[in-house]
Amino acid sequence: METASPDLNLLRTFLAVYRTGSFTGAARLLGLSQPTVTTQMRALERQTGRELFERLPRGVTPTPVADELAARVAAPLDELAAVAGPAPAAGSRAEPVHLAGPAELLCTTVLPALAPLVADGVRLRVSTGLTDPLLDELRAGRHDLVIATTRPRGRTLHAVPLTDEEFVLVTAPVWADRLREPRHARDTGEEDLENRGADDGPQAENSAVPEPPAGDPGRSFDPALLHDVPLVTYAEDLPIARRYWRHVFGRRLTRTAAVTVPDLRGVLAAVAAGAGFGVLPRYLCQDLLESGALVALLEPEDPPINTGFLVQRPGAHDNPDVTRVRTFLLRAARDW
């Protein structure tokens, strides 16, 4: 005897539980009571003969069976919802597009790129935050598009590469000048210059032999020179700087940050003002590098690269502006 196919209501409820991570969240999303959601999920598990969710103290987590089922039904159910949903009234404006991602990339690059669409009538509601929470909110239906710094796991979200950001080791010119002096002392044989430091007067400065500016392609750089330079970074665990050290210098970075600020624009402002050094995405500091307000201490042939992904739930959207924003971003990102 063949097992009866689950009805659409059970599958819709299943997908809501899967995306929100709880029976309570699914109930709110669907306008049902929590006992009704619980009953429907038990019925679906009986029909499939498999456990779909592992109950946790707070919410549920999907089993591999649920991952597979969601990957199969998400797109068809979303498309059906779009077809069955109410048609917009003639002359009415589409709903806002809910876009989320890193604050720095959104504010400096993405929003300026989307200005023509906004001028043409597209409405945006922008949220900022870290990738993992934003992807959870995307699954729950709170966003339409998320720019993620990592590719999401599983098959319930659709991700395409959007842009690559290159990381650069930077400091202000005042620090770059000081970092040259110990090397000058070794090159000229004035070994005591390194011990006297940078404040021994113009005679020590004039005795230095000119060398290529910091950031000259192919120029070597000893990271030990940064031992006494304050580090300005995004977070206490130095995620971007640690990755740069591993990738470029092949060693572990063991430092305590002098300044931490959870916004790379703050890191940029502090470093440019002479607070110390930092590791920043090139798109954020390119203008200051070109003007000379910042100096790249090294231009490695193989710099660290991080790929950003444009992520959405599978299936068609009932808001045509979501597709417009997605298509526009993918086209604009070719020039970033």
C-alpha cells in the first residue's frame, strides 16, 4: 500500500517551522495556534514515517530528512504562494524590498549603486548585522535579500557570488615613515639609530638612505616591525587581521588590540588619523590610499580575498522589485 502524499497545508506548515526554527514562530507566521502547528507536524511525520525536527529547549532543529524535504518543496510552495497571492491594485506601489548585510558594504557601495532604482520608485528597507543572524532572519521571512560574508550551508537558501573584497594592511603616513627608520639604520651601518628611535632629531633623519615607499609592489615587509605600533581592529579576537597574518606571513598573529570598534568605517577613521595600523577591505580605503592619506604597508601578489554572496529564499517572489534589486546588484557588482 502506497503512502498518501502530504497535503499542501502540512507542507506549508512544515516550511514555516523549518524557516523560523520553532513551532511558535511558524504559528505567528501562518496565523495558526501553536497546538495546530504541533498537530500538523506530527501528522506529517506519521505520513513520511520519519522524524523531521529534533525538539530543543528553545525551538527545534531540522533533521537531515527535513533538510532534504525543504530543498524539494521550498521553491514550488513559494511559487504557488506568489501565484495564489492577491494581485496588486492598479497603480499601487510594490512592497518595499527588505535588504540586509554588512553595514560598511551597504552604506559605502550597495546603497549608492541602488540609487537609480530608488529614483525610479523602488522602496528599500535596509538592515545591518552579522551574517549568521541575518541568514536566520532571511529563513524566517524577515528579509528578501541578504549580502552574506560566507556561503550559507544547506539547500534552503540560494546564494550566488556577488563581489570579492581584498584585504589591505594599512597605516597613516606618520607611522609608515617611522617604520622605515630601523631598516635605514641597518642599510647605512648606523645600528644605534634603531635604539635611539624616531625622535633623535633631524641629523638621524637626514642620515637615512631613501627607499621605495611602503606599498611598493614586490617590496618585502617584516611584520615584527609592527610590534610597538597600536593595532586597530573590528573585534577583540582580531578576525580580519588574524586571517591576513596567516595568509600573507604564514604565522599566527598574537596581539592585543589597542582599539576595537565593530564598524570598519571606525577602524578606517582611527587608522587614518594616526592611531596605528589595521587590515581593511580595499573598497573601503581605496580613496585614501590614492590620496596618500593612508599607506599600504605591503602589496602581496596573493592578497587575502573574501567573497560576498547575494542570498535569497528559493522560488519566485510576489514582489517584482526583489528581482529588480537582485538583478541590478549582480550587474553593478561587476565594477566593484
